[in-house]
Amino acid sequence: MIDATITDKKRNLRDAYSSALIALGRRNPDVVVLDADLALSTKTKRFGTVFPDRFFDMGIAEANMMGVAAGLAACGKIVFASTFAVFATGRSYDAIRQSIAYPELNVKIVATHAGISVGGDGASHQMLEDIALMRALPNMVVIAPADATEMEDVVPAIAEHNGPCYVRIGRADAPILFETHGMFEIGKGYVLREGSDITVIATGTMTAEALKAYDLLKKEKIDARIIHMPTIKPLDEKLVRKAAKETGRIITCEEHTVIGGLGDAVAMAIAKKPVPMIRIGVNDVFGESGEAWQLMEKYGLTAENIVKRAKELIKKS
Amino acid sequence: MHDEKLIKEIKRKALEIRKWVIESVYRAGSGHPGGSLSVADILACLYFHEMRHNPKDPKWPDRDRLVLSKGHAAPALYAALALAGYFPVEELKNLRKIGHFLQGHPCMKKVPGVDMSTGSLGHGLSVAVGMALAGKLDKKDYRVFAILGDGEVQEGQIWEAANAASHYKLDNLIAILDRNKLQIDGPTEEIMHLEPLAWRWQAFGWDVIEIDGHDIEEILGTFHEIKLNEKPTIIIANTIKGKGVSFMEGTLSFHGKPPSEEQYIRAMSELEQVERELND
Ligand SMILES: Cc1ncc(C[n+]2csc(CCOP(=O)(O)OP(=O)(O)O)c2C)c(N)n1
Ligand SMILES: [Mg+2]
């Protein structure tokens, strides 16, 4: 089991991204960073200030940025390309498919402002299908870290991995869950709480909600196992199957459409020996403007909803 | 001026490329002869004279790179690579065959000498920009060539890349535009106009050179005109789609269709006739 607690301390994953990127840039001269006129928001600008020779703003031309990243990678660079998730994946899908995933080039797409918690900007900016898009691509690793500590571990880990990676993080500050570094490994899921009545598997921003749900369920005498699944592809299928076998029920939680994300990946993993399952996510609709917490509440991305659905599932099965 | 021996040698290579285009597409039963034939002379000049490369070391870090952005001309690229010695020419007979490495469109993971996987139009120039940028970062003197179709430059991403290339002063980047004036559905100017094409590239900050893309001497000479002046260069090569096979020249129908058996025999005998004349 991994040590994880929800504290009052919050930290933005974008800050963690830029600090980790700078540390990586110091160690490795092959690291090159690209952005598409959102360098202040994604915080890659900080890398650009420290390493102006290795930072290129490609302007508002995301597909081109992905192609340029591929060309740099084909010449031996480890390329980080950042912009908002909606532009990084939707706008650039074919460039990623043709020039990065198919030739399996060493490009790390680190997308910020993923999910509905983008808030006020509304549906045009709330990317809810990026995991589905990236997960469908052969050769692509897909990661959604839960907190700033983990994000700082994800950056060097994906730099070590030779091949394309997609990392999605949110806009909002997130509670710090992990006090210490060194846990993250590509392709591994983590049991944060042991339990035998039901398993809650969460990724990204939803892991904090799953941890809160654990405490609430506990009060109702329900023993939930909480799994944090930072890597959605390749999925830690062994851990999922073990949980299915041992707890007999699974709920997945993601700040993403229920189509093609973590929920579907988990369902696929247990398809041979299925157990009753509920996928929590955005139910095939676009988002809207509002405060992040209001939206998370309205679209059921909360600990309270996890509890509600868990009780439903236990009652029915 | 280039000596006549060299010009003749390259003409021979271009002919061999053309013959292999017909042969491989005929055997495959599918593929794109028209745009492969229009770019054959350019590829011959690049792989048999202008480019710094080593078929024995396809990943040589200092090599000049070539991105065939109009990836459907793969038969011509494969022929040039095989003739240059990257893999046995006999392999060209296995184009598009299951289990063989010569994919319908260039795949850098499978084919030695292919610097970038392409096929979806409009991506290659961006990749070439990245390669040229890497060359600048590493202070290497290699050049990056990108071959574009004329219809292809209707893609918006081409212009994103064009803008980035001049912004980052990539004078190590050379685009060659195969101006055969045809795309699939018709002549480019009828489908979606490109003119004034040279002016558009100039407006994006590029040096523009216009040439006859089938005149070996002129193609070779052009590369001497390229300046290291902090500007990318585009060579607009006026060509004829299907060049070298009379009944394919200037036609739409052989964009993506293989010759029939009778057409294959006719095409080969036409090309062999030119080869005999060249050898006389
Ligand atoms: C993005 C994309 N759209 C459509 C196609 C299908 N396609 C293949 S070749 C071609 C026409 C290309 O015309 P041009 O660039 O002029 O090439 P050439 O005449 O040299 O064959 C099209 C539309 C494609 N390969 N990629
Ligand atoms: Mg054309």
C-alpha cells in the first residue's frame, strides 16, 4: 500500500511540471520544449527563461508544433510539447498520429487544462475525450497524475521512456496526496487504501475524490479498496483483475467522458471475467461555464457521487 | 555548369527510377505512378549527386535529410533508395505486399533510408522544420529537403510550417514543390487555386526559385543558388505529372491507378527506348 493522505496543502501541477522540466533540462541537454502561445498558462515559459536556446514558441499552430516536435525527435531530441489538452489532442490529432505515434518518435505531449474543471472558459476548452483519442493510438503511453508530487516524478519517467507519451493535467490547484517522491512508474497502478467490499479505481483529479469517498464509505461500514491509476495505457491489468477477483465490484472515476477512457480500459481488462461495474465520468455531453467545483458537482465528479454509486452497486450485486 | 558525364549519369538514374515505378506499381496492383514519375528527376539529382548521405549508414547523424511529404510518391523514393544501395533493388518487386517492408507510403521504422513516415498530406514540412531546427541547435551543417505536392500545399498546416521556417531563420531547409498542376479531382487552379504561388511563398519569408523540374542540368544548378542568408528556400519545380510515359503525361487518370498489362508493356518499352537513345 502507498502512503496517501488528503491535506489542506494544495499545489498546482503546472508548477510542478515546470520545476521538473527545468531540473530535467539541467541534467539533459537534449531536452527541448515547445509551446503554442500558451507558455504562460502551461508554465513552460519558465523553462524558456532558464534555457532560451532550447525553448521554441511555435505560435498558435498546434498541428505544426507536433510535426516540428517529431522532426526534432527524429534528430535525437527529447521533445516536450505543451498546450491546452483540447488543442494538443483535438486540433493536432492527425499530426500526432502520422508524425509521432506511427514512427514512434520520442515526443512527450504534456497537456494542461484537461477536463471540465477548466471552469469559466466553457465547453470549447473543456477537453473530455483526450484520453480516448490518445489511448486509441498504438505506441502511445497515456498518463494522468493525481498531484504535484507525482507530476514531478512523471516528468523524468517519461523522459527516460523512449517513445511517445501523453500526459494530461488540470488547470486547478490540486490537494497534495503524496508526501514523498519515487513512487511513479509507467504502467503501474497503486493501492492507496485496502478494502474488500468494492474497488474504486481513479485517475488524475479524481483520485483525491476517491480518497475522500473512502472515508465517507467507511462511516457507512463499507470497506472500499482505492486504486490510483496514473497510467491509463499501458494499464496495470493485473492489479485491476486482482481487485475484481477480491472485491467483486468496480467503480472507475475520471474527469473525462465515460467513452473510451479509464472506465473502458478497465472494463476491457475484466471482460473475460467480468464483475459488476460502474463508470463515473462525464456522460457523453459537453461541459459548460461555471466554477470548477460547481461543475465537478453538477457532473457527478465528487466523493459524494462515488459514495452514492458505490452503495447502488453494492445493493444491486 | 555540370559536366555532361554527370548529367547523363543522372538521366540514367532517373530513367531507372521511372522503370521501377512502373514495374513496382504494376506488380503491386495499386499505387501512384503519376506523382512518382513527375518527381523522378528531382529524386535522382538529390540521391545521386546533391545530398550528403551514406547508404551503408542510413542513420548517420550528419546526413542530409529528405522528407517526402507527398508520401504517395513512395515508389519513386523507394526506387532511388534501392538504386543508391539502401536495400536490394529486387525488393522493389514486393511493394505493398503483406509481410514485406515496402509499405504503400514511406515508413521510417521499416525502410532504411526513409527519414520520415508520411502519407497524410500536409505534415512533412512541419517535420522538416523540426529537423532543420535540430540541425541549428546542434550546430551541424546538414540540410533538410522536403518534397511537397502542389495540391498538398492547400493544407493549412503547410503554411503554419512555412511561417515557422522563416521565423526561425532556417536556411538549412529546402522545400521542393512538385508543380505538376494536377491533384486528384482536377487541375489545381480549378479545384483550389494556388497562384500566385511564388508570391505566396515570398510573402511567408522564403527565397523562391522556379525551375524546369525535368531539366537535370537546371535542377543541379539550382542548388548552387541557395544562399545561407537566414531564409528557407523553396524550389518550385515545374513538372509534368506522369512524365516519361506518353499516355500518362498530363493526365488525371494515372494519379493513383496502376497500368494494365498492355499499358505496362507499352510504358516499359517507351522507357527502354529512351534508355537506348541515352546510351548511344
Ligand atoms: C491529408 C490527406 N488528404 C487526402 C489525401 C489523399 N490524396 C492522396 S494524393 C492526393 C492528391 C495530391 O496531389 P498533389 O499534392 O498535387 O500530388 P501529386 O500531383 O504530386 O501526386 C490526395 C488528395 C491524403 N493522402 N492526405
Ligand atoms: Mg500535383
